[in-house]
Amino acid sequence: MKIRKNILEGMEQKVYIYENKKEEFFLIAVPAIEWSYSFKYEDDNVQSKLLHSLTERVPTEKAETLSSRIVQWTTEM
């Protein structure tokens, strides 16, 4: 599991990223906003799906930033 720090809504928040290589999926959690999401390696349009899910918890502008960071972090792994 990787832990990344993100500044969201003026506060530093931890983003937990779990990668299951055997079953080929990621599980992302941000406890500060009570949000989590999982997706498989082969899923299409991951960033737009993350954005849609995040906009239920945070403003659209912040959701766009966080979703792009999550995609970047998961592709680095």
C-alpha cells in the first residue's frame, strides 16, 4: 500500500492506494472525505469515473485535480 499526501480544501489529506497485482485492481481511499473507489487495470475512462464519484464529496474543481493525481499515482506503480 502506498500513502500519498494531497492538499484538498485547504487541508493536507492522506490518499491510500492499494494495488492487488494478482487480481489486477487498485483500491483508493481518502478517509478525510469518507470516499473510496476501486478499479481494474483494464477499465476504460478511469479518470472520468473517478471524477464522477468524487464530485459527490467535493467541489468539481477539486475533484478534477484529485482524480488526475490518482490516475498519475496509479500509473506510476
